[in-house]
Amino acid sequence: MTVNGKNFASLSPFELKDELIRLASSGKANRAMLNAGRGNPNFLATTPRRAFFRLGLFATAESELSYSYMTPGIGGLAGIDGLEARFERFIADHHDQEGVRFLGKTLSYVRDQLGLDASAFLHEMVDGVLGCNYPVPDRMLRVSEQIVGHYLSREMTQSTIAPADMDLFAVEGGTAAMAYIFNSLQSNGLLKAGDKVAIGMPVFTPYIEIPQLEQFSLEVVPLNADPQAGWQFPDSELDKLKDPAVKVFFCVNPSNPPSVCLDQRSLDRIAALVRDERQDLMIITDDVYGTFADGFQSLFQGCPANTLLVYSFSKYFGATGWRLGVIAMHKDNRFDRALAAAPQVERDRLHRRYESLTMDVGAFKFIDRMVADSRVVALNHTAGLSLPQQVQMTLFALFALMDEADAYKTALKKLIRRRDNALHGALGVPREHDPHSVDYYTLLDVEDIARKLYGEDFAKWAIEQASTGELLFRVAESTGIVLLPGKGFGASRPSARASLANLNEYEYVAIGQALRRWADELHAQYQQRSEANRR
């Protein structure tokens, strides 16, 4: 049943995976298919979920108060009068339930630690979890925006950017954030067809594929990370950002798939370059894996005015199905400045685009334009992330903020790093600890692994085999293991991405052992050919 991998060379890795899964599942009957291709975690945060469901029960009872005279099953809008007292009674009556205990603590934390209005928070949560109103404000609920702002401030900027200095847009996960950003940059003339965009490689595939779509037609300038330097960007690559023709720098930090944070040298060099030479440079940083890092620093921290921060709650909280993400911008930013400085003809065009929404289009911020553009402008009045989603997002943020000992974070970091050690140990190529690596994914470099196992000559031969484009299909067919091609993520060398988040530790041992057996068999073929050539 061998498949010719060349026939699928044009597919995105995430479309290719379906064929690899089919192939891996159709092998030996006594062999389990192990899918390490996709990054959906098999761990999740339970406490804020318990709180969400308990909150829903309380809110439903509150709704029924105003219609208690009617047929059971009918409720109304929850009222704010006396709400906090009834909530405190609910907490006391159900204090033995973990989710309820957490809810009780959120109220005091919001009031006493964050300095926010506890009654307004509670009413926002009760109304939101019922999902009975449109999102108002449409960009993000007021108290929720402040709470999530505190979370991002701590986790992404080490509390150097105050929540009051940020504007947030709650979106349907990081994927929606990407779509909205690209669309609004183009709609507002900040990116035009033919413009150059720098992309840090390797990278999450849509950042490569979207610019190439006909509607955008952007010229990609790759910034290639060096695998021999711990997947950091050489100065020569970062210096490509000095070119004024490069309008935007797209970066995933920590990277996907190498899972490596930008080191201090890179952060400082980019910040200096923006400060001294490229004050006009726009930066989009996708920091979804930042919460798995030690002492993480976002580019948003060093270049706040130039940076759009994308953060998704999907991986850290095990919430890919919830579709929760935010776009964060500093209130004083170069995007708004660029719109204000645009030629009059361009400002007139944009005035016509947004004049149905505001009397002062010139003061209409870029982040609010993204909200409008997300609903084709005309449907702006029904824009916004669903309220129950915003409630769960806020509870996730509070769960992390209230975990002052970082117990949840520490447990997850240990979990995925044990899996990394299990895979590479069983493969026979243990890795040295890299303080910048978060280990959510690992990029299995064919040449590097072959050299460590059997030397330079075998590595050269293995590279020739990998270059046929059929390596992952042969691995799937012979071992039942699904990996994704590094090439699809912009990796310059033959490699495969393995997620360390979605399987159990013993399964990563099995993957390492199966890959080692496959490598041993490949080496045996190499020896046979070498002996035949010597004859």
C-alpha cells in the first residue's frame, strides 16, 4: 500500500496528516496508530471549567427569579440588586464543591487584588454565562477586558505594560485573530499587494500560506532560524528587517515547531532596530506557547507601540474546542499613527468605509476597525465573541492569576518535558537542556539524528533518502506513527514535527523506540548498499 509522497507535496501539513493517518492506521493489526502530528493537548484545566458550570447553575436560578410566577422553564434577565448577597449565600451553601469555592475566591480577588468593581464583575459573569444579550461593548466585555489584561500583562510582559495601557479584542481563537489581522491590514491600506512581509521561519503554516493567497499577494522575506544555534535568528537574518520595503514582521514566539523562545540578544536587537531605524515597522507576534516558558518575554514588551499581540487560551488551558483568543494592542501604537498620517485620498476612502459606525472616523482606532471588519462593517452591531466564551476566558485568566505559586504551570512544564525526554531517550539521541525551549513540539532533524546515531557518512545518505519527499509516508506505513513535515513549516532541512502535548509518556517511548527500529533498518540498508558498492 506504499504511497508516493510526491503526489501530496502541495498540501499543507495539516491536510497531509489525513493521508498519513489513513496510511498509519491500515498497517499491522497488532500495532496502534500514534498520531503525534497535531498539537491538541490531552491535558486541560478543570477548576475553571467546574466554576463555569457551577456559575451557569447559579445564573439560571437567578434568571428564574423574575419569572417565578410563570410556567417552570421560563426565565428573565438577571437583576443586579441583591445579586452579590445571593451569590455569597450560594457559595456558603455549596462550599463543599471545588468549582463553587473557586468562584467565591474570584469575587474577593477581583475586588481586593485587582481593585475592580466586584458587583459589576459578578453581574457581567452571570449575564454572560446565560448568553442572553449581545456582546456590549462588542470588542470585549469591560470587566473581562481588564482581567484578561492583567493576565497578559503578567504572562507576556512580566507586568511591564499595565492593563490600562492595553486594548483587547476577544476573538474565536488564534486562527480568527490571524484572519482578522490580515484582513484589516489590507482593508485599511496598511498592507498592499506586492508589499514585503518578513516571516520568522520555521513557523506555523498559515503565516506562510495566507500571504501567498491571491487576495493578499504579499512577497515573503524569510528570516531563517539556525538549528545549530538553538533555533535562534542570526544577526544577519534579523538585519533583513532594516529594509524599509519590509512592512510587517510575523513571528511565532515561542516558535512552532522548534518550540524555542527568542533569546535576550534577539529581543534586544529587534527592539533597538525598531527604536533606532524602523519606527514604522509593524510586528505581529503569536505567543500562544509563551505560558509554557520560563521567564517569557514577548516582543510586545520590548516594542509595544509597533506590536500586535495574538494570544490563544487553547494550548495552556486545553481549550482548543472553546475557540478563545485575544488580540492586544498598546493604546499608543503606530497602526493608529499610520492611519492618521495616510494621504487625504486614503483617509477619504476609509471615511466612506466606516462612516456608518462613527461620526469621527479619524479617531476610530485600528483595533475597533478589526471588530467592524470581522463582521463586514455593516454587521458591526452584532460583532463580538459570544458571552459564554468570554466568561470561560475570564475564568481561565483568573485561575492563572490566582495561582500565585504557579502550581498548574509547573505541573504542565514538567509533563511535556518528561515526554520530550521519553521520546528522545528511546530514540537514542537525548537532548541537552535548552533554557529557551518549551518542548511543546520537537523538530526531528533527519541529518542531526542520523549523524548522532551512525556518523557523518550515514547522515549524508539519509538526507538523500529524505529528499525524495516520501520519508513520512514510509514512517507512517512501517511504524504507524504520524508526524508532520518540517518543510511545510518553513524548515530548511529535512525534518518532522512531533507534538509532545497530545499523547501519554509511554506512547512517546513507543514512538522513540519505533523510530529507532526504523533508523536501524535504514542503516542496515545503507550498510548493504555500501558493501555492494565496494564489491
